[in-house]
Amino acid sequence: MKVAIIRLSALGDIIHAAVINEFLYKSGIKVDWIVEESLSDILDFHPKINKILKINLKSVKKNKFNLVKEYKKI
């Protein structure tokens, strides 16, 4: 099973959600993350994240379909 965690702009939320990632990983679930580019450095070295999609939040606000297109690429 695959799960995507979407935490775009709140640093504290990203840190708290990383704990949830540990439980999902232990259950055999592959976790992808969708995160704002400026905050993605926190997750870059997390060994239990399958893939990270770094997005520019301003471009997504202009065209929400860009997010779907980018996620399909990974």
C-alpha cells in the first residue's frame, strides 16, 4: 500500500507527521511526501520516506492541477 502525506507550509506539522511516518513504515506502507520546497530539507535524509515531491506553493495556488500532474510523475 502507498500513502501520500501532504504537509505544505507548517514546519511543526511536518515534524509531527514524521513520527506518523515511522508507524506507517513499520506496517509495511510506503510513504510519499508532498512538501513545500523551502521546508523539504528536513525530510531529505529521512530513511523511511519512499519519495518526496517538492513543490512551489505559489505555483500550486495559481493552478491546483499542477500538483496532481507533478504527483503522477513520481
